[in-house]
Amino acid sequence: MKLFLSVDMEGISGIVDTSYINPDSGMNYARGRQFMTEDANAVIEAALEWGATEIVVADSHNTMNNILWESLHPEAKLLAGSPRDYSMMQGLDQSFDAAFFIGYHTRQGVPGVLSHTMSGVVRNMYINGQVVGEFGFNAVYAGMYGVPVCLVSGDDLIAKEAKQLIPEISTAIVKTAVSRTSALCLSRDEATAELKRQTKRALSRVAQVKPVEFAQPLELSIEFSHTGQAEMAGIVPGARYDAEKGIVSYTPQDQHDLYKTMRAMINLASGAEFF
């Protein structure tokens, strides 16, 4: 059993606001890194107990240098640092039996702890007209390799969002959202136990979870926060800009084109000033 862990930070146990996730200014960032590493280790330990033979952990938050390498379980390999062509999903290929999304969060514009989609410039992201957040986008990418996403951890609302796309997915709910920057959190011991319990459940049900499939060719559409951002994103060759809706669309050739073009659009849009 070969397992891919994409580990974000906003949905990690005990994390409720930006003070835990901002490397530059977060007064609780050092604690957030520890919490993130502990969540990853809980999943790794349970997976190894179940019988996993190879585990790759992709640090998937911000500059992607958050997990404490020296404290990570020694039987897991860590992919850290940026930039990466495929960002949160770098390293995944068809050789993996399953993907787990640990510490994930809800999409932009909906309730959930620290909800957003990739960047503050994104209002909505769509695949074939269906709105997706980071969970959905990355699940589509994994599905194009034939890899099922079998577990998500985070708050109760990302669990709900994930099940709308993948009904059979296992969910490790480590906190209940109160507001975008507040949550009722399980204790460390209870969160660890839940992560381990749901990891083993997910691994026992891999055959029951189907990879996410969307009709081909895919259409990626991004609605930006303002038209200046959309105009910049529209520079991408092959992109189609709908000025009335502020939406830029693109038809990718494959999963690699999909991910790299999404990143290029967002990076271009991020350079547009508001005034």
C-alpha cells in the first residue's frame, strides 16, 4: 500500500486563526507547526500499523516548509519547499493506491475555519461548471491519475464539502467551526485518536472509494475578486476572458496543464493592484 498525504495547515487540530499559520507574523506559528507535525504523525502511525509500506508527505501550506522534518515519523518521506509545478499535489502519480488530505479547509465564500481557495484573489473556482475549493481541485487532479482520495481531516464543514464530492470518503473531524476564526477543538489526545481511527477506516475501504472523474475535456474557470485580476490572468495563452462575469476559463490538455495553468493565472492575478 503506497499512500500520498497532502498536509495543509488551516484544518489542523487546534488551529483556529492566522496566528497559527503565518510564518512571518504568527505569534502561534511555532505551535502550529508542531500541531501540523503531530497530526501527520498520527495518520502515518495508524497507516503503518494497518500495513502501509510507503508514505510520502507533501507539506502543502504557504511556502511548504512548515512540518518539522526532525519530528516527522522516520518511515515517511517529506516533500518540502517551493515552488513546485503541482503545488499541494507534487509527487503524486499513478503508482499510489490512495491519497489523504490532512488539515484541509472549506472553499472561499462559505463558512468554515479559515475558508479560502488557493489565494485571496480567487472568488470562485470551477471545474466543468461545478464550484470547487482546494479539496475538490486536488481531488480532480488525483482522479486524473486514477488515485482515490479516501480521507480528509479538518473541521466539520470541510467534512461536509468533501462528502458532497466523494460520498464514500472517511472524515476525521478534529474541530467544529464556530466562525471563520473560531472552533470547538478536540483535545490533543482525542484528535490523535480520531485521526488514527479514521485513517484505519479509510485504508480498509480504499476499494470502495472511486477516483473523482469529470467529463473530458475539462474546463477550468476562475472568478476573480476584481476585473484587474481577471485581466491579468487572461494573459495566459489559450485563456478565455469573460469581462462581464470577471471569469477566465481554460481547457487544459491534461492534469499537469490543469495545475500549472491554475497556478499561473493566480500568480498573474496577484500582481494586479486594487487601486
